Amino acid sequence: MSTEKTYQFSPHAEARFKELETKFPQRSSLVIWALHLVQEDVGYIPRDAVDYVAQRVGVAPSWVAGVVSFYSMFHEEPIGKYNLNICYNASCYLMGSDKLEECVTRKLGIKPGETTPDGLFTYTRQAECLAACGKAPAIQVNEEYYEDLTPEKLEALIDELKKKG
Amino acid sequence: MAAPHEVRVILQDFGKPDSHTIGVYEAGGGYKALKKILVEEKDKWTPDAIIEEVKKSNLRGRGGAGFPTGLKWSFLPKGNDKPKYVVCNADESEPGTFKDRYLLEELPHGMIEGMIIAGLALNSNHGFIYLRGEFYLGWQRVEAAIKEAYAKGYLGENILGSGKTFHLATFRGAGAYICGEETALLESLEGKRGHPRLKPPFPAVKGLYGCPTTVNNVETFAAVPHIILKGGDWYAKLGVGDPKSGGTKLFSVSGHVKNPGVYEVPLGLPLKKLIYETCGGLREGRKLKAVVPGGSSTPILTADEAENATLDYEGMAKLGTMLGSGGLIVLDDSTDIVEFTYRIAYFYAHESCGQCTPCREGSRWVQDVLARVRAHDAQSEDVDTLLSFTENMGNGTTICPFADAVVMGVTPIVKKFRPEFEAYLQRTEAVPSGT
Ligand SMILES: Cc1cc2nc3c(=O)[nH]c(=O)nc-3n(C[C@H](O)[C@H](O)[C@H](O)COP(=O)(O)O)c2cc1C
Ligand code: SF4
Ligand code: FES
């Protein structure tokens, strides 16, 4: 482990953080913002980034760790390159989201919470409604929404992402 | 194109190309209200005059609770010994609700102008927009819109030469339904876990960073410029139901209708008209089974109850339910109501913040019982226990109304459709789900 470099913001994240510092009257507001920047940098929140964010913002590491564990979008471990968040909530259920879940498991061999061995896909069962109910069933893949889905469209999307790698 | 019964005020530019840009917003009269207040009629529009106009409009909070907006603003202290904050609740995550996402992505300037006007009414120089973390496109669009507004001199120092200042910044949440509750939102905005605060003190007195704060919904702010421009009386009269429900309201309609989507209709419109005319009715050969009127936390209406329901705060109260966020979920007779209820319970069990024992344990337990019903592994007594237990789960025993939301979202379904739950207990085979 000693050879591993400890985390610090990428130049892009550093610039964003400096800009954000001017926008909030109290620094503690930067905790969640800084964690977003970390996750954009490395895809999850490594343990040393918790200490780094604490030191940059000026709060205790336990504060930052508590925040990471509270919010479902922050990942404490690396996840797949593509996070397939399949909405499990009421309206998507009404419009056939079970078929999407079945499609992912059939095609990728993973259940909710699991990642494919090649590290490409994670399948997340999204408990919170995605606010896309008018075009249900819906999923979110990383930042992007995909709506009005059918298993066929989802299969095509997965194939496309596989090709992109 | 507007659908039958739509009256587009907030949504006037909805569907136009580049509706999210400042050019389109200005062409439709955008930022005219701000100019009216700060330039054309600057002597008339004191902070109190703005609040009075909003009171006159009968605008009620569009985030779910329906609290009168003008009254809420009047609770902030007048003195300037502490900074004051205007916070926009763009955490939209009530199941069945998706109107704010459209406003953020397609029409961000209405909300921004409304927030600036709120800042003038409350002598506040600072606003924050709290967006749920999942709304990435919405966040990018809001950021771009803020930049446009700064460039035009609508935000920043000395707005339109008036000497007034208002700054606006965005904040991204990170996946927690409870952060939609306004005090949890403020905790989160301060960089903490989203734990609701004990009230009082209310945010009007002690909000963000311990300072007086108003928290309002995206749609609430978006209505404000129109109220200033055309008058509170004009806005109030847009409602066609109870006079206390002024204006238009956005409804997010999902589920088994032909044309789901976001529609802006006058408050007081009969529910049936919205379903059968605005949304094109149910799919062929289907009958209405039930309607969840205002997001998953509002008690369900059976088809019979929905028959004469009107879409205003009072009409919903008469039927023992609420208008909530206007997230309408329509269920036809193909729906497996047990599975539907389980999905709602699953959501609540995941989203309790865990501070209060009745809520933390209760919401998990409700999910467990329904999981057993769904697996044909429960007894009739379990359903009775569920109903009697939930009577004591909320009722002021918890810090925030989340526990009540669990009860209101789940138990009326079990009560009103009990035979279907009973039938599940007797069956042994799995039931096909979905459409
Ligand atoms: C559990 C819970 C979740 C809520 N979620 C939201 C939400 O996502 N968006 C929102 O605007 N209000 C939400 N509210 C209501 C807010 O607490 C608050 O009343 C609202 O932001 C006030 O704005 P308004 O008066 O303009 O409606 C929620 C309330 C509770 C109890
Ligand atoms: S009622 Fe539930 S969500 Fe609200 S504060 Fe208590 S535990 Fe948290
Ligand atoms: S229920 Fe899936 S997006 Fe709302």
C-alpha cells in the first residue's frame, strides 16, 4: 500500500473546488460538493479521499465518512464502469420494469448490487423514483436517463455500451 | 401544444426549441416582472407590496404541503441583523412526481426569476438551488441559465441599476429522498447527513446556517413572476374550484393512461377530466381501479371515490386525501395491487433517515409484512397487525412527517383493497406482475 499515491483533486476538480469556495458562506457546505468532485475523478470515494476532503474543507474525517455512508450515490468501493440503475418504484412497476430487471440478469448474469467480472456493469435496484414516471419504465446509467424502455431497447443499449467498453 | 383543459402559465414555453435559454424566456415576457419591480414601478414594489401580491394570488406551496406562500414569506423577521436565505427545493423525489425535473431541464429561468423576486421581498442577497443528485442534465441547464442571468445583469450586484444584490448558486444532493423535507435539505446544504431537524424553530427564524430562510418548491418560485406581472387577483381567479385554491397547478400523470406526462391545469378541475380528456383516457378495454392523487405519500382513491373528485386542496381533503405534489398515478384493472403496495413500502423502508425508532423500525416492518404477503407466507392476522401497528407509527411521535407518509401511502391501500391481500394469502402460485 505504501507505494500507492494518496488521493488529491485532479486539476479540473481543483479548479471547480476553488470556484465553489467562493459561493458558500460556510465551508461545511463544500463537503458534499467535494465528494462529488472525488467521485467524478475516480468513480468512487477511496478511504484516503475522505481524509483529504476533511482536510480541504476543514471538518473532521468522521463527519465526511458519515456523509459518504448516508447518501446512496456515494460509493465506498469501486463499481462497474456503467451503473445500471433500474427504477423499482411504483410507476415503473406498473409499466413493466420487472422485464428490464429480468433482462439485465439474463444478459449479464448479475443480480441487484452485483458487478460483472469484467468490471463493466453494475446493476443497482433504484429504490427512489427517478422522476421519470411519465416515461416509465426508466433507468439511469451513470448521469444519463433512458426512458420509455423495453427489454429490446435495453438489450440494444447494453450491447452498445459493451462495444464502447 | 396544449392538451384539453390545459391553461399554460408556467409552461407557456414548454416544447419550444431551446426553451431553457434566456432568449426564449425573454421573448415570452421573461424578466419583465423583475424590471417592473426594480425599474418601471420601483416606488410601488416595496418588500411588503410583493408579499401582499403573492398573498392575494392564493399561491400555495407546490412541494406537497400546500402552505400559503405569501404567508410563509411574511414569517421571516424584517430586521437585517442576520443574513437571510432563499432556498429552492429541487430535490423532487416523491414517487410519481416528475414536474420539477421538466422545469429544471426545460424552463429554468422562471424559477430563477421567482427566486430573485423572493430575494427582493425578503431582503435576502443569497439564494441556493438544491437539486437532487440524479438530475445531472437539469443541473447543467440551471447552471447555464444562472450564467445567462448574471451576464444580463439580472443576478449579481446592482441588479438593473437598482442597487440591489442577489447571488445564486447550485448544490447537488447525493441520493436521499428525505432531503426533500425542508429541514433535512438545510442540513444537507450545510454539508451534513440529511437528518430532519426538530421544529420549532422553523426555517423562517432559524434555517440555513442558523439564519432566517425560506424554502420553496421549484414550481412555487416559477409561478411568482406571473403573479407580479399580471396580478395576484388574476392568478387566483385561474382556479376553477374552491376559491382558496388559486391558480394553475402542474400535474405529473403516470401509470395506465394513454398519454402520461406533465400538464398544467386550473386547480379545481375534475379529476375525471384530467384522466379521460387531458391524458386521453385509459388503454383500450381497461377499467379504472384506483388513483394515487398526489405522490405515493397521499392516500389512494378507489375508482368510485375518483368519480367525483376535484383537483384542489379542499376537494382532496373532502375525500380524506391530499393534492400533495400533484403526482398522479393511475391504476387500471390489470394492476396487482399487492405488488404495487410492496414497491411503495420497499421505497420507504430504504429511505427512512433512521433517527426515530418508530419510523426506522416501523417502515422496515411494514415492508417485511408485505414481503411475506407477496410470498404467500403470511396469515390474515398479519394484515390486522399491520393495520393496528401503523396507527401508532406517526401521529407526532417522530421528528418529521416521513413516518406519517409511510402510513398514508400504505394503509389506505390495504384497507380499501383488503380482499386482494386476503386472496394473496390463500394462493400459493406466483402472480404475474406488471403490464
Ligand atoms: C418526507 C418529505 C419529503 C419531501 N420532499 C419534497 C420534495 O422532494 N420537493 C419539495 O419541493 N418538497 C418536498 N417536501 C416538502 C418540503 O418539506 C417543504 O414543505 C417544501 O419544500 C416547501 O415548499 P413549498 O411551500 O413551495 O411547497 C417534502 C416533505 C417531506 C415531509
Ligand atoms: S420520521 Fe423517519 S425520516 Fe423523519 S426524522 Fe424520524 S426517522 Fe427520519
Ligand atoms: S417510478 Fe420509476 S421513475 Fe418514477
